[in-house]
Amino acid sequence: MPVHFTRAFRIGIAGPVGSGKTSLIEQLVARLGNRYSMGAVTNDIYTKDDAERLVSTGVLPTGRVRGVETGDYPHIAIREDVSLNREAIAFLEDRNPGLEAVFIESGGDNLAAAFSPDLVDVAIYVMDVAAGDRAPRKGGPGMVRSEMLVINKTDLARYVGASLLLMDQESRRMRGDRPIVFTNMKTGDGVMAIAAWLDALLAARFGRRDAPVEIDPILQNP
């Protein structure tokens, strides 16, 4: 018998500006949106640009996206005072009965960005290869403690002199056995691994027994 929950499963997506957070949400909704009722809350400092992008690309309708303007310090809205985000989630749940999953995208932040456990059920941290292959060794709670690390823009490695092998080694040293996936959002490489991981979490929560999405290896070598 299906399990019934009173609120949607909350997935935090954190990472620096331009790392690919919004693109990841688009890709995941495209792959899982026919299996689960999904919505998104985006955080921007002074605009609602990411929310408008999700609507304009057609992955989610206007009624399932809510933009939050956080002000000067975007990390506060996902870590210290999460009231704005909780209100936005409640707004979506109220207007979309049966909503099963909500993505909460942080405002562009640094390695210190980490979601409060009072706000999200799981967190994904997105890192950009263009930040350099030394970035993983710098640690930070966002990168180290998130349930999944996504290292995006693998196609740029050769242009910025970054070693994907070194990034993989350093990430595993910092994170232990927590999942790491290398991706290229433009081509979709690696995204199915993330979709399968999230699908397994959602299926367990809602008691789904139908066929899961196509599964790639969760831990990918660069």
C-alpha cells in the first residue's frame, strides 16, 4: 500500500553562481516529472531570475515555481533563518495538492553553503570544473556533507588545465563513500545517475513499485 506523507520531499541544490544548479533541476524534472509531482523554490539575492528561467524553459508551470529574494547573504536563507523558504514551500504545497518533491535552489554561494536539516531532506552540492582541480581539497560543509556531490562542466577541463582524476581523488578523500557524479549538463552526461539516485529515494518514500528510471552507475569515474 502506498505511503502517504503530509509534505513534499525536499531536495536542496547548492553551489556557486554558474555551476549548473538550475540546469540540474531542469534535467531532473525532465526525467522524473512524469513519475512524481514536482515543484521548485529558487533563491536569488535581488531577483527571481532562476524561477523565471524554469518557467520560460517549460520544465515547470508557473504555479509550481516560487522565487525568493534573499537580500545580502544568500546562505542565511538556507541555513540560519529558513523562514522565507519554508513559506515558499508551503505556498506551493497549498496550491498543488499531492505535491511530492520540491527542489530548493540556493542563491549562488561558496563551499561553506550548507542547507539546514530543518529545510531539506537531502542536499546536492554542484561544483564547476572551471573552478580548478584544487577546489575539492578546500572542503567546506556544503561540499563535504551533502548527500551527493556533482562536479559539472567536465567538457571544460582541458581548457582550464583541470585534472578530473585529481578532482575525483580529492573529492573522495574529503567525502568518503558519499556519492560523487561527474556531469556535463549540455549533453546530459551523468545526469541519469543522479536521476536514478533521486528516484530510489522518492520511490522508497512514496511506496512506488513500478519500474524505476534507467540506472547508470551512481559513482562515476572521470
